[in-house]
Amino acid sequence: MCFVAESSEPHRGLVTFLGTGTSVGVPAIGCGCAVCQSNHPRNQRTRCAITVRLPGGTLLVDTPPDLRTQLIRERVRVVHAVLFTHEHADHIFGLDDLRLFPFRLGHAVPLYCNQTVEKHIRRSFAYAFLDRQETHPGATPRLEFRSIDDDPVQILGAKVVPIPMKHGPHFNVLGFRFGNFAYCTDTNEVPAESRRRLQGIETLVIGALRHEPHPTHFNLEQAIAVARDVGAKRTLLTHTGHQLDYEATNQELPEGVEMAYDGMQVEIDLQH
Ligand SMILES: [Zn+2]
Ligand SMILES: [Zn+2]
Ligand SMILES: [Zn+2]
């Protein structure tokens, strides 16, 4: 029945936040600060990823080191394709957890990324790309690269618009727009052309590390300024550090801006 419901409303999508924490996660290992010691579930933030339910299946954006526990927590049975923002360890090092999916899909898992990310994944996961025969099925992940650049691309029956951004002075990263929703993590500069691609957005997810400035991430103030500039109606902050307590931060954020949290879901309109 659920299959029928999905196909009768092909323009509807559903985003689930698998993780919303900065690169070391929250709590940080061994940290005694109030947020890391907090029992509040929304101060438990695993490394950043989302799933997006699209007409052709479930798309995973990034494969963080917490991927296995995240997919089990959200009861995701299969991922139909993966899309990558960039190659930092906190966004790719859960790649091996894709090993089960080729059995359920009947084929290799498609990985959509640009050539820079592909090069780093091939190097970091060399065992997955050896020419020799596997000792047994599933010994290594079966993966198939699908090259993307800065141009819009069709993935699982939906149009995905890359949002090129800077992540520090020497590093590029992609955000992605799906209809009236965009996911833009790990950035400290959104160029003018990319802001044009975000115009008219309903929900903008944007990375915001902490109050203080950082050389490769927006702080709260900078992230909110971008959201205002592109006219986002609702802004959700992700990749948040242990400096930000969920309740205290949400109370001081302006109208329409809030912290995302692990397990949060957002309905989106893919036709927008
Ligand atoms: Zn990151
Ligand atoms: Zn801490
Ligand atoms: Zn990063």
C-alpha cells in the first residue's frame, strides 16, 4: 500500500536527518562540558547525513562513520543511491556499511559524486575497488560511481541541483537542492551564483558550528545571514558543535530558524 501512496504523489519527498553533529560528534569523547554531559536527547548528535525519499527510492546524502547505527535507528531497510557533499572523513568513513544493500537491490549501489570525491573514496577504500575476484559475495561493498559536476542531475526520479560552495580557502563542497528544500552543510561561503540557485527556497538546511567564527564553517550569525539573503522561509541548522545546547540555542534563535536534530523529518515538495 505504501508503494501505491508513493507513486500517486511523485512530487512529495521526505527528508530524515540521520545525524546533525559536527565532525567529532556531540558529545565529544572525554568532554566534561555541560552539553556533552547533558541527558537531553537533542544534545546527542551523530555525524551529518540525511536520507531523502524520492519517487525512485531512498537517497542517502553522505556516509558518516555513524551510518550503521543511524540506519538501524531510522529503520531504513535499503538505500537506493548515495550522493556525496565532499570527502572529509566525517562524511565518507561509513561507506563500508553499504555492503548489505547490493543483496537487496540486485545490483551495485550507485554513488553520485564529483571526480575529486571519487578519487578520495577510491584511495580511502582501495579494498572495495580491487580487480581480483571476491572470496565470497559481500566481502567488499559493490559500488558504482556516477559522475556529477555543478549541473542539475536526475537521481531516483527527481531533479537535484548542486549548490557549489567553499569550505575554507582551499576546499570546495556541494550543497544540493531538491524542489523547495536544500541541504548545505560544511561551508563558510556561498557564492552569488549558488545563492541564485537557492532563491525561493522553503526549507534551507545550513551548517552552523558555534557562536565563534571558524576558518572553514559558518558560525550561527553567518549561516542565518545567508538564509535571510536567499529568502528561506524555514532554516534548520546542522553540523552543530558541543558549544550549542539544543534548548538554550533554540530560545535565542530568530523566528523561522531552529536547530535540526537527529531523527528530525521534513516533508518536501520536489516540483517546486
Ligand atoms: Zn563535516
Ligand atoms: Zn563538550
Ligand atoms: Zn567538511
